[in-house]
Amino acid sequence: MGLTIDKVFNNFDQSFQEFIDSGPLTKKGKATKLASHIDILSLTRSGLAFLYSKSVELDRGGFFKDTSWSDPDKLVPYLVKGTLNYGHPSSSFETLSELRMLRIAKGEDSYEGISAKDAQKFLEEVIVHNLEFALREPSEETRLRMPDRELKKAYNLFGFIMSEIDLNGVYEKLVEEVRLICEQRPIRTQKARELISLVKRRFDTSGEAKKDKMIRVFINALYTPSRGVRENENKESYLEFLGSADETTLASEAHEMGELMNATGLVSGYHALLLRHILKVNPNLVPICLDLNDRGIAEWEKYHELVSSLILETASWDNCQCIYGLARMLGKNLFSRRAVRVGLENLRRIKINSQVEKRILKSLTEPDADITALQYLIGGTIKVLGQPLGIGQGHNPTCQSARGISMWSQHSPAKLIDMIITVSTQNNLIMRFENQNLVSNNLVKGLLDQLDYNLDVVSVVLVPHLDKIYNEMMRISAGRLEDPHKWVNPAMYGHWIQVDFASCYDYMSNSIMDFPGYQRIFFASFHPDFNGNRHLVYPNPVGIFITSNKGDMIGFHAVSLLRVEKSPSGEMRAYFLNPNNEGRQDWGQGILPSVHGKGEKQGESSLPFHQFAARVYAFHYSSLDVKNRLNEVPVEEIEKVEKLARGSWGKSYTWNQQTKLW
Amino acid sequence: MAKCFALIGWSLPVIESMQKTGRPFVVVSFSDFEPYANENDIPFVSYQLDEWSDTSNSIDLYEKLKAFDADVAVPLYEETVEWAGALNSIYRGDPRVLNRAFLFRNKAMMKRKALIGGLRVGLFEEVYNKEGVKAFMKRLNQANLQLDGEEDSWVHIKPFASAGTVGHRLLRSMDEIDEKCEDSDFPCLAESHLSGREFSCEAFINKGKIRFLNITEYVKLGYSNFIPEGKYLESKRDLIHKEVQKMVDIFGIEYGMVHPEWFLTENDELNFGETACRIPGGHILELCSKSYEFDALAAFVICHDPNITEEELDEIFPEKDFRPKNYHGNVMIYPHKRQFSKLEIPESLNNEPYFVEHTLIAPYEGQKLSADRDGFGNHFGTINFKGEDPDRMTELLKHYEEEEFYV
């Protein structure tokens, strides 16, 4: 590798010399070639450092001459994302431009019209607008659009900038980010943990401003969740402290940690140590330690034997997050279901298939040496059962599988546990579709080329199989001149899915057909004002158009519509699960899904009903239930939705006014 | 030494090379380029090169160029060959110079001349419609003693005067004549399929003699090539040199550069494909400059000069026995799909020791290729390689030509 790296540097030097030697007429052409070296160099840290050292010469040599980047004082932070998105050579020029800005910010170079402070502020704004790169958590749009290589370049660039500059200006924005991520209560807490750790390492959080107080709650939740920890800050000394603590001290420790966990959804490693200790010396404190509600306390009292075994088997320093899942499970009385108890007992006794074990271990960042894959799997199962809306698809195009796991967790937890057991022991899964058994190991291909392991343990186990089966169902149903989801969804997810299906896209005419008729069904099915004030019982798998922040069509996505209700302020809103890890996105036309403060339960996203309707292209419903209500939907409502649709994704389609028999 | 070169056609790399030589020149091209030329102090005569009329003709252009003292005209593109020929026939007082330029612009005339002179050419004929092509194929089948049920002889048709592969069609059967030929193709040249290994060379000519011969190895015609030629062609260099000189003699070419395409058979016979006398495509002179360490663009212009001395000539070309240390090759990347949205550069390229650089650019979102592409259409960028082993070079060029860069 060393040899190749040297060669990359040499090639750059040679190309750079040719660029310098060329006259003004061919400089532009040579700059393009030079950019191809910058492209390669920006893939590695050492390459970026090398480019940084060369950035003065490059700039003085006229690399930016006659380009959009020629004047550093005229650059706009907001546009950086667009050029990075656009790909090479734009992204390579952009990378070098940021390095130049970094040089100015650090006072290593000066430009007319831009001070070190301006440059610093510019970079801060760039980071804030590009947290997805800074945190390596790309949005759905970015994931679809950017090639892996470009993503890697962007990650590398932001890593470099963040290690080099003072990040104070970014602070406030990051605090808000932490709050909103945790508000969604993800199962996979790595992103939140990384952000909190970043803020803790890089910022002074000791002030008395609101943001300081808020972030301290999160920092405490992870690092110093109690007085005992503050005074005995590391694993060994805390264990020692616990050994000599009296009951009052333990109660106050339990109380502090339980409350912090409930307030943030985050669990610290110390919490696992405390819980195990309490279980041994004073189990009465468990409900406090888990901050249980009344139902939870009753549940604990009734099933404390099983729950105690589960705690002792799973809760550990690294596997601590499952404690929150357990608390939520108790709060929902899941242990009162016999099938769930039996399932968990079964799960405790399985022998995991070696391939599955590999997958589980690969998904862990810093596994505890003495915790087995099975223990992580049980912990993962508890998390999924406790937080069904916290499931994410990682960087995988597997929204359907994530949606399924979430649905089973809510409405058929025992079935889910059973599926986890089958796949974990057999590394195989069989599902039935239209009179044939689909055996995932006999199927070749899913949507997934390579699993991104940034997933919770249960997803890591199930998704590769669910994905293949889903894909096979789609393949079998293709060519029927209707959306294959019509048949696939009920087969895949189960009998909770209504069998009637409406899509605004008509396969025969390749157009959007009878949009008003389609929307009337949507309103009559889900809007309480027009469906006889009925509420959704089960999640409805809904297909949506993903649009950019300019409203342009990007692709398709699967979400679950969970409920339609009035928000605290009296607005009719659709509450849904977006399995792409991040419920907050900008869909253009002012359509901004909210995750907090508009009546959302943790993990839900929400939009005003008509805005949500304007992005839905397909859903399931019951024709029997809507048939007498269709004419009650007011024309004005439909028109409002149609206007939004036509002004966004609708531009990518032909519209057909013909009336359709639904 | 020439008082002033008139460069017919607009090419920034050529202009820059000429600036570096310090020799006087003037650029003749369309008025669109005039503002840029003025801004950058490039001597420029704006001319309507695509029109021939009372106000747009060689005598008129000759008068306009007098102000610059021009005495040598150099064609940079296929379409400016006649203009340069007309001017040079005035400068040299030899009307046949213009006729020779026509030779390059009419492939039927070119073949006839080659045939008379004794070069190996295929059977050829001017055709005016599909029936003509069918009759040609039928006669070719007869000559090849076709039996019932045997496949038809392959026929190529190409316009009389187009660069490279533009408008070139290969017809493998009678049916394909109906399928592939358009009325707008005619009249054109029909010729039998030449067998052998295809390659091109660039012979820089002065006073009727080859001053420097470059041989370009085609890995895939129109996609990839490298310089100098690989081992096999190198072993045939003397043969090729002789044959090219023979062609130069037959055509009576005195100055400039010829860019003939040949087919080398297993019996060491060279079939003549066609020749041009302008700058070849595929960045060939760029590769040639790098491998032979000289400015091939400047040399291309300068060897058009009848008044240059032997010493000056020696100065612009590499030493007679110079053999390049490295092979320089390139592959031009075309999207394989009709619609694509991303540029994906494979990781393997970063770590490829032969890789030098590329000029690939990302497409705009959902970019589509238009259905009516001419020749190979425009490529989306070039990847350059450099290395010591021609076989490895061939392997790499083949590999990356097939790689999907646009998805």
C-alpha cells in the first residue's frame, strides 16, 4: 500500500507541474486532469493532509481561476452540499475549496474580503448544513443519489475539517440535534452517543444557558448518570463503591439513573452494573432503577423471576441499552402474554447458527468479551419488543423489512420472537406466498448487495432473509399490470393488512390516473372526519414518493401510517413510522415531517393530513368500509392535495383525467 | 523558415504549442472564437469556413491572410483540409496541391489512387442507393465463389468525406442492407471487408520523406489505443515504414502529416484502409508527445513548412533511434446505458500502478443519451495510463473499456 500511496503523490506532483507549465489556454483542461488526482487523494486522511499542504500552491497556480470557487469571499455555505452531491469533478474542486477556507480560518493564509473569522463561520455553517456527512449518517436522498466513493470523500473531508477547527459555533445546533434524535428513541443509539461524545469532547458545556443545561442531561445520562458515578468514575471503582453502598445510597443511585434513562432513552454502562447489583442485594429497588410506571411495577412483581434471569443474562456494560427496552416492555405488560414469555424462554435456550453469530458480532462496535452473541440477541429482542418504533434500516434499501419487524413487534410479538429463533438457529426462513413456500436460502437475490451493519441485532439477523423473500414475492407478482405490493404486503406482513389496494399510478396507461378518485378513498379510509370517526387499528403499509427539498421526485419509500388524529393544537395530522432512522426530512413545498412537539409518540413522524396524502402513491384499505363514504369527501380537500402533488413528484408523470373503477 | 503559419480551425492545444515554439501564426476560424482570440492576444482571422461563395472563397481568404504574411496553411480538422489545400496551392504555385487535398476528402478517389499506385485495397465502388449496395454484395459473393446457403460477404459503406467512424456501417447480409441503410447515406463508398489487424500510424512528412513515424496500437477501435505500438507491431516497423513511404510517394504528399489506417494480415501483407491528413482523434498526438517526449502538435504544424532546414527539423523531432521508456495509453469512456445518474469510479483504479489520471465528469441527474449518435458520439472522459509492459496495458484498456462508469 505504501508504494501505491507514494505513487499517488508522485502522480499528483507530475500533473501539477504540467498544470503550472501549461499556458492560459489549456489550463482549464489540465485542471480537470489535476482534479482527478485530488479526487483520489481526498479518499484518504493522508491524502487530504497532503492536499492541505499543497492548497496554497494550487490556489496561487490558478486552480480555481474562472471557476465558481475563484473568490473565497463569494462562496455560500448552503451550496456546498449541492456540489458535493453533484460528484466529481465538482466535488473535488469543492473539497479543495474547503481546505483553502480552513487555511484562511486558521490564519495560515489571507484573502481580501474574507477574514479568519469569516472563514471560521463559513466552515461552521457548512458543518451544520452537512451533519449527515459530519456524522456519517446520510439521508435517504443522499444515500440514493451519491456513489459510495463520493460519500467516502465527503466523510473524510468533514472528519478532517472537524479535527482542525474550533467547533463552538456548531455547538448550539448540535445540542438541538442530540435532543431531536433522542426524542425519536432509536434502538440503535450509536449516532446519538457519537454526537454526545463529540459535544462533550469538543465544547465547554459548563455554562448556565438552556443549551448547556440540556446537553448536560444527555452527557450525564451516558457518562455520569448518578452521584455515585461522579465520585467513582470508572467501572472498577464504581463496582467497589456499590459493594460498600447502603440501601439509601443504592435507592438514590437507582432513582437518578432510572429518571435519566427515561428522560433521554439512553442507558449508561453504569446502569447495568447497578441493576445487576441491586438484583442480588435488594431486588425491591428494581422498579425504581427501571423508573417503572404502575403497570410496569405490577408486571415486575408478577414475573420477576423471568425478568431477573433476563437481566442477569443480558444487561452488561456494552449491552446496557437493552435495560431501556426492558423497562418499556414491562410498562406495556408484554410479559403478561404467555406466548411472549414462552418465546423468551425458548430464545434463552437456543444455539445460534455460526453464520448468524458472525453477523451479530459484526454489528457490534465494542462488544463485551464475556457477553455471547446469544446474550446480545436476547438484549436486541428486548429492545425491539420494547421500542417497536425505534427500528431503523441503517444504510440499507430495506425499508420494507424494517417496517415488518416494527409491525410484528407491536401486534404479534410472539410471532416475531419465533421468527428470530428460527432464523438464528437455522439461518433460513420460510414464508408462504400464493400457495408456494419461499425458502430464503434457495433464493438468490434481494435488494441488498451488501448489508450495512449499522443495525440493531434483530435486524442484522432477520433482514437478509426478509429482504430476499420480499424481493422474490415482488418478482413473482411483477408483470400483473398492477403494483406488486398489492399482493406482497398482505403476504409479507400478515393478516393485519387490508386486502384492497389503491395506487394512483396506473400500469396500463403509465400515468397518474383518476387522482381525485384515488384520494377520495384515502380520505374516506383514514381521515376521521370522513370515515365515520374511526381510528386506525393496525399500521398501514404505505408507499410514498420521496421528494427533494425542492419538491423534485427522487424515488420511492415505504412507511407505515400508524394513526390519524388531531394534534394538541387541533390540527388533523397523520402519524407515521419512517424506518429510515431519521424522521425529520425536507420534502419540499414546506412539507417538513416533525418528530416532536406536535403530538408525536416517541419514534413517530407526523405531517398535516393533506400534506401526507400528497406524497402517498399506494395504500391498503377495505372497499366494503369505504364504499358509502366516498362522496362525502369535500372537493376542496382533494384539490388541495392534488395541487401539492402536481407541483412536486407529479411533474415526473403524465396525468390522466379519466375516471377509474376502483 | 515559414513567415507565418495559417492554422485553419480552432484548437487551443495547437495554439498553445505554437505559442511555445515562438513561431508566427494566425488562426482562421468562425467568428464565434474572435472575442476569445482578441482577449488572449491570439492573431485571428474570422472566416465563414462552412460557406463557399463570392465572398467566402480561397482567393478572398488568401487576400485577408496577406496582412499576416502567411505562407503555409495547416488544416486542423477534416473539414478544413480543402481550405488549406487551396491556400497552399497558391502559396506553392502548384494547383495540384488542391487536387491532392480533394484526394483526402473523397474516399473513392483515394482508393482509386491507391489501387493505381499498387497498394493492396479491397474491392470498392461508388454506390447511389440500396440496390447499388446489393448489386455490389452480389458481385462480391460471386467473386468469393459463394455456394447456396453460405453467408454473404461483408460490405462496409462510408461517406466519401467524413472523419473516422462517422457514418460508417458494416453490412453482413442482404437483409442488413435493408435494415441498416438510410436513403440519406447515399451516394457513398461501398467496399469489401478487409481482414487483418487494424492499426493506424502518423507519418510526419517533409519534402516527401517520412521524418518521423508513429505507430498507434488500437486495443479497441474508437475506444482505446496506446503508443508506442506493442511488441508484435514493433517487429513489423520496417515493413510498415516502407509501406507508408510507398503510400506517400503514390499520393505525392510533400508536406504535413498523414494518418493512414492499415490492416496487417498474417502473411505480413498490409491492406490499405484509408488515410487522413489532419490531427487524428483519440488524443493520439497527446499520447505520442508523452511517449516520444516531443511536442507532436507543434511538429505537426511545422512539418507543413517547405522552407524549413534539416537542422530545424531535427530539433523538433525525437532522435532517430529514440525508443520510448514507457507506453502511454488511454481509454475513452462512453456510458453503456441509455440513462444514468451517477459517475462511479471503481476502487481498483486508485490502486492501479499504471493509472495516471482521468477527465471523467459526473452526469447531470437522469441524463439520457440521444438516440442519433454519430460515429461513437462524444465520450464522457478519458482515462490515461502509463507503464512499461504493453501486454499489461492492453489488458487494462480492455478491462476499463468494459467497466461500467455511468450507472
